[in-house]
Amino acid sequence: MSTPFPLLKMKAAVIIAAVLSLCFPITGFALTIECAAARLTFDESRGSLESLTTLKSGHEYLDADTDRNLWLAVLPQELGGGTIAPSDAGAFRWYHADTKDSGLTLVWEDFNLPAMPEFAVTVTMGEHVSMPALSWKIQFSGLERHSPAVVYFPRLPQIARQEKEILAVPFWMGEMTDRARSLLSPEAGRGIRREFQYPGLLSLQCMAFYQQDGPGLFLSADDVQGLSKGFVVFGDGKEGIGFEAAHYPSADAVQDGRYSPDYAMLTGLFQGDWITAAEIYRHWALEQRWAKESRIKQGKTPEWITNTGYWVWNRGTSTGVLPPALRLQNYLDVPVSVFWHWWHGCPYDVGFPEYLPPREGSAAFRDAVKEARSHGINPIVYMNQRLWGMTTDSWTAQKAERYAVKQRDGSVRPEIYNTFTQAPNASMCMGTSFWRNTYAALADTVYNDLGVSGIYMDQACSSLICYDTEHDHEPGGGSYWMKGFQQLESDIRRHCPEVGLAGEGCGEAWLPHLDLMLSLQVSRERYAAPGEWEPIPFFHAVYHGYTVLYGNYASLTEPPYDSLWPEEFAPHEPLKLLDPCYRYQFRLEQARSFVWGQQPCLANVTDEVFEERPEDLAYLRQLVQLRQAALPWLLHGRFLRPPAMDIPTLEIDVSRLSIYAGREGSVQHYRKTVAQYLAAAWQADTGAVAVALANISDVDHPLSFRVTTAAQGLSERGKIFKLLPQEGLPFGSYADGLATVSDMLPAAAVVIYTFESE
């Protein structure tokens, strides 16, 4: 449970300090605010945050050794550049935020800036209206007409060390690490910053750092416009760790000489883990526009998407993509849809957006799609929604550079993804009508002429900051990227009324615009460095049921190779079957999708998979069929805290191979310790609770767990049912808000227990 951060009440110590500060020039006096949950102490002469403690346990969240700057501001070049800090102020004062003693205002003045003689910084704080957290706002005045280039606020530079520390970040689906201090200080004297951009790679406006089941701290924001910002975690080279938020104003952000982010930053204290932080955030998030206007909640998601029971992720021409999908549909006995890469006429990650005509020709492609759809196979095709290959003919012919994202110096930053060709790509600016019209026209053709069911808009759940003064937006940060994407989506749907639109990763700001979100961290081991971060369903814990989550790199073969890439790098046997030793990794990936409530997926399906891997396909079939019987929970349900279980571990072989990862001498194989079975809990709209379990081992496991009203919202009394892939069985009853399950989980099996009120 979270520890609330209720309304700040100014105590007698603060009032006395206020009187003394007016009567005597006291230096270094400790300004202290107390509330029922926490105590904040500021230096009265400088305004630095000296201490943050919980009143209940006395836990101190900050180390004494800190740089003490609550904010930093980077000035634009028009004002000489450089960084301003509170320590640069010649004067500091503070006062009550209002007559109700419900907050505090800190003011820094006299910065000795000739270009801005009236420059001042004001910070106000008080209780947030919707979250149990302290709300912080900052305002810069005396700016004339130039906004800061970047503002870092609030800053918590030194978070006190605890045992069993976890850093949890909603990096798209979500990741956590117990190595945050060493990762951010890899060697003595060298600190590293990790900035997670929002809206974009940070799918939620929060991150948390805590002791497992102990004191925790979260940083959050309540922005409802999708304004450009970053959440930063940084090291100091001595295994110190800190948080801050980075704010990127647009050029027109200054009004009457003032700039203030149009949202509040929040710091909250809690007791628990990342699920606790997600529950706190969810209470606010589900009241926001993007949740209420999500396509699935509005009934706008195409029915074939919600009906999809399995995805095939294949690449290349139709002959290698669609027949295996149909064969798998017949085997699984559920609707199968196709996630289709490399259909286009250009080489992948090189020739975008020269997708047309398809590499097999328009007529052959169109006929193959029509035939597949007649059997209920719905394909969505790959079209990156922001990249333009800088070596393409169209880049020059259409003078596309004019509409690319520009850095502060006006240059285009090349993005290179293709390991084999090293071909540069430019990110096109979503704030330009030129790029939106270009992409919408392509979407019109592939949907209305070629007949596909949907479009996968790669890199959709990401945004960039553009400084081009000639574009249709103010240079710098702002909300133009999300407004531009909304316009693009609207244009596509106007000409393609039944199209399904998918995006890469997760992002709350995209909930009203995308039907599907590709959540690949269920198979993070195949593409990422080992031993650093673990995937968690952070986004799912907040927004499951508000979009369709799908996708998996899970494969029984080695990766394919694009026939349009250089022949000299091609593997001898693309799509060769992987060694059976990776079976448990495959099960782990499928089990994560199942218990975390995603539509499951298999990549690189070939005829050899059916002939040589029947045991693995059998694992898939039971999982898929059970999921179809549990859609009120696993598609539409609300994420709950899983019941406590004593789960043994297993060391498995891991293949780190994707189309790029694991190449060029990097790690291709390692061993990893994982749980022998996975569990998650869900609540349907009816209030019924379900616990889903998936065994990835070849060992039967005795189960013993409790579901309660306090932890999972269980009804007072009801019946328990056991759902298996082919049947549902009565399993007993419960009363007094407590249900106990004792059972056996068979080897390589899946099961769901439901708890339904009488």
C-alpha cells in the first residue's frame, strides 16, 4: 500500500522561522515543512532542499552530500548560453503560497544578468489535487522574449542508499534493474545520464526508485498536452544516484516575459514496489482524456483486431508469409493475423519511404492478400512513420531535407539502424504537412489499392524535438508532435475508414489514435544486452484494457535476412531452426505474453517449424486456446497485484539473436536464471478476479496461494472455477473476502483460476 503525501500543513516551526527571518538576517536557518507523511527541510538562505524524510519511519530519502540545486536552467545562445543555478542568485526569499498555509513559495532574484536585469525564478509547492504527492511548479520571469533552452526541475541529486534497491521505468512496456547505481557509475569518476523522452520512449510520465517492499520515491508529471520533456536518472561516478525532469520549451513559450511549464511535477513517497507506483499513477491517469478516448473504449477498434487470437510475424514476399499463417490458423483453431515486414520494394532500414510497388509486384501482392483475407487472415504491413533514407533518389528529388527534424544548429542528425549497410536515415518532422501528406498518401494506396487490413506505423510511440524555424510549428519543444500525429491519423482514417493502425512500443498519448501497440519487451533477451534490465508490465498495470497489446520476437528459427541487403553479409542458412536448448526461452516469452495480457505472436513461421517442433507448437496451442476463453481478463481486464507465491527458479539457455542484435561478434548466447512458472492477476469489468499461471518448466509444481479483498479486490463470497484449454471446472467456493487455492500445476501447462461473486 502507498504512504499518502497529504495536504501540507505549515507547522509552528515554520511560522516561527518566518517571523525570525523578517526580524533577523539569519543565515543557514533550516526551513522545515511537516505533514502527516513527510518532512521537507530547505536551507533558508539559499532555498536548497536539504532533507526529505517520512514521519512514520524516519527514513531519509536524500544523502547529505548533494549539490543542493533544486533547479538548473540552460540559457539559449541569444542570451549568451550557459547554465544558471540557484547558487547564482544574489537574493532568496520565501513565503506561504496562500492564506490557508497549504504550500510554500521560494523566490530567487538578483542574478546579475545584464541582458535580463529582472530575471527571477519562483518555485511553488503544495499537495497535488489527484495524486498523493507533493506538487512542484516553477516560473521564470524577466525573460524578455527568449525562453530557456532547457530547464531541469525538480532535482533530487543524491538519493540515499538502501538495500535491495530497484529502479523501475516505464520504458515503453516497462523495465526494472537492481543495478542502477553501478550502471550509472560504470567506473570511478564517470557518471552516466539516462534521459527518457516523453511523449515517446517513456510511455507514462513517471519513474520510481525504491527498496523492494520498502520505502520508495516516485517522480511524475500531470501534463495532459503531450509537451516535450524528459525524465532523467543520473549517476555521479561514485555510485550516487539522482532524479530530475528536463523541460523543453517551444520558442513561443514565453508570455509577458514569463515561462512556466504548463503542468506540475510531482514527488511522492510510498511503501512497496513498482506495482504500488503504477497504482498511484493509474488513479490519476484513467481520468485523463487519452484514457477516456482510447479507441477500444470508444468501440472504434476494428473487430478483427480484438478477435485476433494469434499473430504471425513473417517477412518477405507473400509466398513465405501468408501460407504459414493459414497453416497456423488451422492448427491453433483461432483467428490469426499477420504482422508483415519486407513486403516493400525497398531494402529495410535503407530505402524508406520508397515502399511501392511491393517487391513481388502490385498485382501478385494484391491477389495474395485478397486470397488470405478470404480465409480470415488479416495482414498489417510495415511502414515507418518518420524515417526517410538519405541515400534514396526521392530524398534528393523531393528535397526532403527541408522537412526533416533539425537540431539546434540547423543540421539533420542521421540515424543508422542497418548493421550491414550503415545507411543513414533522417527523421521527418511530424509538425510539417509535407511529411504527413506524403505518409497519408502511401497509406491510402496500400490500404485501398493493395487491400491490406492495417498498417504498422513503426516508431509511432516516440517523438522528437525540432528546431527548424521554417516548419509549420514553433521551434523547440511543445505539443506539435502529438498534434501532428493526430492530424496524420485523422487523414489516414478519413481515406481508410476501417483500417487498423498499430504503433511501436506503448504510449499513453497515443491511446486515442492507435488500435494496437507492439510490446516487444516480453522477448527483451533476444535484442538487448544481458544482465542489466528486466521487463515488467508497467504500462499494462496502468492501461491494460485501454488498447490492444501484441507482439513477440519469440521464434523457433534463426533470424531472416533481407534479400535486398548486401549478399556478402547474408547467413549461410537464414531461418535455420534454432537448437532445441532454447525451448525454455521460447516458453518464457510466450508465457509472459499470456500472463501479462497480450495477444501472443510467433516470428519466422516456416513449414519446418510444423514438422520439427511439434512440442513447442503444442505449448502454443494450449496457451492460445485458454487465452481465448479468458478475454474478459486477458484482453479487457484490469491488472492486479499477483498473489504471493513461492516460485522456484530455473537456469535456461538464451539466444540473443535478432536481425541485427547478436551480429558482428557481440554476445549471441548466455545463461539466465528465471522463474519456473509465471503468474499474474486480473479483474474483469464484472468484478470477477482471475489468476493466470504458465509453467515453462518440465516439472509439476504444487500451488498454494491466497486471493483477498485487500490485495486483489475479491468480492466477499463466491465460487472458484479452474479454466483449462479445453474446459472449465468448478473448483470450490470462498467466503469472508478470502480465497485459498491448493492445486498442482502440471509441467509445461497453463491454467487460470477465476473467482466470481455469488
